[in-house]
Amino acid sequence: MSAILRRPPVDDPASNHPRVAVADDHAFMRDLISRELTRSDKHYDVVAAVGTAADAVKVCRRFEPNLLVLDVNLPDRSGVAAVPDIRRASPATRILLCTAFPKENWFSEANDCGADGFVEKTDSWDDFLLAVDRVSRGQRYFCSGGGPRRRDAGVNVRLTPRERQILKLIAGGLTTKEIAGRLFISVPTVETHRANLMTKTGARNVARLVRFAMNAGLS
């Protein structure tokens, strides 16, 4: 098992801090993330740093960290595929997926597999720390490449109750016709709300609209 770090003893005051495990196939990234999280103002305790999905499952079973920072691209298995096994090994561990190779459908895959958050390594370090903070505190957080405006979009955009209702259903995978049936409104009315949501959120497609819903806590 690669680079296992010592778990803080229970009588150590630092053990009250969020306990984090890191799984990344690059030793440089493991060391960088571990070091910077340990130095962070939030005072994270990095209890383990490993390089494979199999070892990620083992350290979660052994240490039961509050948060696992899990790389998507691992040598033995993808982080996305490993999430269910990690859930079984340590149900209380929150999982933040990250990748250096973004693609459009990572968001839906991260959400569908049961991860609690997603961040790209091409984002800023502040974005990464925000994702760690949000997910470790029990929130869902999905962020990608758009900087602070996209990150805070759920806070700044004002939606009507009906728009929020429809956005939540869109994020849940319902079609326009299914939403109309669920809410007892016409299909053209749903299409109008969808168009308004695209305008308000700046989303260019449904995938980005779903991404907005995730960041706003509507999924």
C-alpha cells in the first residue's frame, strides 16, 4: 500500500479537525494536496495518501476519513467506478472526485456514481479548497473551469419558485413532457421556463443547466 500516513491518536487535539485521505496516481500531486491541506486555515488532518483505487478502498475501511479526495484517473480502476466500493467500506466518508482531464459528461457521471463533489485540477487552487471545504462540511459541490462566477452562480441568480421546481426536475433527468405531466402544465409552458432558466444561468446546454442545479443544491 503506497504512502500511508499515520492516523492522529484520539487524544490529539488535531483529531477534532476533518480527517482527509488522498488518492492520486501521481506522487507529486499526492504530496502537494496533502501538504497544502495540512497547512490550510481549515486545519485538515491528512491521514493517508495512496496511488490506486484499491488502496483508496483499504484506507477508507481502515481510517474512515471524513473526506476522500479521489482522482478519476487511477492506474487500476477509475475513481468513478470505485465509488460504490468506497461507500461500502466507509459509508460516512464524503467523496470529492477530481481530474486533470475534464470532459463534458464527467458531471453526470460523478453525480450518478454517488460522489459528493467534483472539481477539475485545471481550476484554481481556491476552487479546489472551496470544494474540499463544502464537501467536507456535508454539502454537494460540483465545479469546473468557470472560476468564481460559475462557482457562485447558485447564490447570485434569482429564480422564481416555479423555475427552481422545474430546474430540480431537469436535474433529475425528466424530459419536458414528463415535467409538464408532473406539474400539470403545458409542454410550451415548460419550454418557456427552460428557456428562461438558460438565459438566467448563462447555460448553453442542458448539461451546464444540470451543473448549475448541482452547485445550487437543487439536485
